[in-house]
Amino acid sequence: MTLTLTRNPAALLAAILIVATVGGAFAIGGATAVPDARITVGAVGASPGDPTVGERTALNVTVSNSGGSDAAANVTEVRVRDADGEVLDSVSGVGALSAGDSLDATLWTTFDEPGEKRLTVEAVANQSTSGEFVTVSRDTVLDVRPTRVALDLRTRALDPEDLRSDDGGENPTADLGVGGIQGIFGGGGGLDTGDDAQGESPPIADSPVEVTVVNTGTTTADRVSLRAVGTAVDGDGDAAEETVSVGPFVVEDVAPGEERRVIVDLGPLDRRSAVTVTAAFRADTDRFDDRGADRTAESTVTYPVREASPTVTDVTLRETADGVVVDANLGNAGTGEMTGTIVSVGDAPGVAPTPDGGEYFVGTLGASDFVGFDLTTAVNASTAEAIPVRISYTERGVRYTETLNVAGPESDGDDDEAGGTLGRIGTSGMGASGAVASGLALVGLAGAVGVAVRTGRIGGSTGRRRDGSAP
């Protein structure tokens, strides 16, 4: 607006009135005189400042009576209109204002569509001197965002020992590699790994899973609760059997862009389980629709993490009077520890373990360790395509049985029709790639923990040392 200087008193008064009506203007029942009560509307504060569609938004309004006013005023109404002039909300009987006083009022509204919204806030006051009404207004513009309800759920399996501090104490937030752990849900007494000779107190949780709830939407997720349900995996036909069900556990509301990190204890587990963690919640806007916490987000984690990786290498087959001897190394190519490890001959066409030589107790294999073993088996070379080597071990309290196949002996072609004789024995120096996993079973908790003999480290010399009998 451009103002031009004029000497005409009437024009000057009109210009003053025009200026006064911008950003807190007033009008007095059509009169052109300056009112005794100089009422103004301050800047309108919106909460939230960037509302979304359907989100209830507060408009915080301050109404003031200038200190230079000649009269007090009674604020009878404060209202808000949309761009079409429709009243969206109003409050009446707001209060009286002496010269220099101010008061606050809150108006509420929601938006059905996204985009830029222009609103007009009006305050109506009754002057104490003349009884006339003064109406002042102020415009505000809000940018309304589209509503997006999105909750991201992330899970990570932990070892119970992860919840211990360096000094052996229970400190669930110290050594997780992440900050902001806000609590542990559930209880526990520690996984039974079969090795409690140290006499230490059990970890604070049996089977801890770190759960991170992240709000990637534009509206608050409230009434958030977590539930975990698991079933056995790689089992013996009981994959549908429920192994764990815990919860619901309630966490705090999660605002847009925020996250909550908690520990959920699955309790004692003796089988490896596929655990689905479900977060049930409702959006902040659902509160006004009487909608319950029926929105969900899911994440699946396998517990416990299997970090050991058995492998059979440097396989040699030799014929003896008692049968075929499988002479090989058992290695642990993973990062976890294998305890209570037993190697045996599995079932396959043309292969049968001998009573005295079909099982070998290895004991404990740490990460990258290996140990030599001998297994004796009866083999029909004409029908045996491979010799299955079964490896049973315990890691983190769960017993695993894995079968690796090694190449069978070569037939000399002179076998009779029954295929009952042993042909020429072939030899091989199979590496890790020659041992192919053909099955996996989980059969409960381990008991004994042995001591590995004739051990070495993967990556070093692969020459086996046969300087004593099997333990």
C-alpha cells in the first residue's frame, strides 16, 4: 500500500482509518470515529505449526487493549473464519480488558484437504465508555500437509551377555552399541548354555531382542504396544508349533520423526524360533474418530542368532578290515562357539555306521578352529553316492544337527547284482566347498561340553595330527 501526503483533514482521517484496519483492524458499528478502546489481535500461533489433514489444530490468540486507550473493554467473542467467511470455531465471554491488559484464547479447527489455508481471527469487544462494539481481525496462513500414518519396526537379536557391563554387572544400556534404550519388557533367568561353572548370576534377560519403533509418518502414533510370537524353525516337522508368546507391552507415544528403543525378553527358548514382533497403534487423528489401536507394523527376527558354521574339509576315504574310514577335519568357519560337538555317520542308501566307529566326540570348537576326526562305516560302493556326516552341536543354548555330504567311494565295476561287496575306495581332499549341507534339525538343549583335541586354526596348516586316539 502506498500513502500520499495530503493537507485535507478529512482525507487524512480516512487514511488513518485505512491504516488501522490492516493487521488488527477495527470498525465501530459503521462509525468513522477512532474508538476509545484500542483493541488489537496479536500474531496467531498454531499448534502444531504444520498440521496434517484431519489433525486437530489449536489456534492460540492474544487480544490486547493498548496502554493508550481511553476506555476499558469487555471481549465478548473471539472467532475464526475460513477463506469463504464460514465460522470454524468461536469462544464467548472471553473477559474484560483494562488499558494495557491482554488475554489469551484458544480456537480449534481441522482441515479436510492439504494445501495453503488462509484463516481470519476476529475479536469482538464492547467499549466501557460508549457501549459500542469494536471488531478487530488478523489473518494467518497455515500449510496443511497430507496425512501419512507410517510406523517402522526394526528388530535385532541380542545375546544375554550383551546386557552386561564390562565389570560384569547388569547394565542393559551400556554395551548394546546404541543409545537411548528406554526399558526392558518381560523377565528372565538366563539361557541355559550348559556352562555355568563360573557361578555368575544369570543375565537380566533370557532371550533379549532389541526393538526400535520409528515414526516415519506425519502424525503421532499413540497407544503403541508390542507383542512377540515365535514358532520353531528348521525343526523336525513342528514348524507350526508356537514356541514363545509375550506381551503386549506398552511403550510411549511416538511423534513424527521420533523413535523408541526397548528390549523385549522372549523368555527361555530351547529351539531356534522365527519371532514376529507386532506393534499395534493408532494415529493421533484416530482419537477423534473413536478408532482403537488397530493399526499394526511387523518385523521378524530369528532367535537366537546362529553364528557357528560347521564345515568338513580334507576328506580321505580308506578301506580297513572294519569298513570304510572317513578321515577328515571338522572346522568352525563362523564366529560363534560350538559346544558339545559330536560327529557321526548319517543314514543314506548303501551306507551304515559300524557299531564301534560311527560316532566321534569332538567337544568345543571356537571360531575358526578345526579338529581331525575318524568315522568308520560300512559302505556298498555300487549304491552309495555320498556318505552323510552328521554334526550335532550347541550354540547359545540351542542344539543343532546339520548333515554334510562327502563323496562316496568309487565302484570297481565287479560287484555282483546284489551290490554287496566293497569296490575300489576313492580318495579326495575336499575343501569347504565340497561339503554340501543337506539338512538341519534342532533337537533341544545340550548337556555335556567336551574338550577338542588335535585342534588347529582355519587358515593355518591343514595337515592333521594323528598322535593319539579319540578322547
